[in-house]
Amino acid sequence: MAIIKSITVKDIKLELGELIRRIRKEHRLNQDELADALNISRITISNLELGKNTTLDTLLKVFLYFDKLDNFHEYIKELARNSSLESLY
């Protein structure tokens, strides 16, 4: 019998961190350069890439900087369209 591992918040944070690291490297930026461009600390970028606690604001700033915010927004809208959840309000 196969054991099914459920996805954890930590798994998602690590995958997001890896994604940000790959995008940053594709743009040939080091963590200091990205941090300076976003007016945040290098430690904040490091923590994001390591899957450590970061804010949604930081993640969205990084997506915006790398011109990925529209894609992320479309994905969120698609999830909302396909969700069977009713409004909480």
C-alpha cells in the first residue's frame, strides 16, 4: 500500500523560495542587488529563498519586479473562478 504524503505549508514555502532564486539568477542578480532594487534587506531575500517566514507583501514585490505579478494574479483569479467555496462575507 502506497503512503500518500500531503503537501505542507513548508513544502510550498520551499518551492516558492526556489522559484524566486531561479528567477533572480536568470536575471543575473545577486541577493544584494535584488534587495536594493526593492528597498528591502538582503536577509529578507535570503529568508524568502530559504522558505523561511516572509510576508505576502515581499513575495508580491518580487513578482512585480520580475514582471510575474500579472501571471500570479491570473492564477489567483482562475482559482477563484473554479472554487466551489461561497463568499465568507
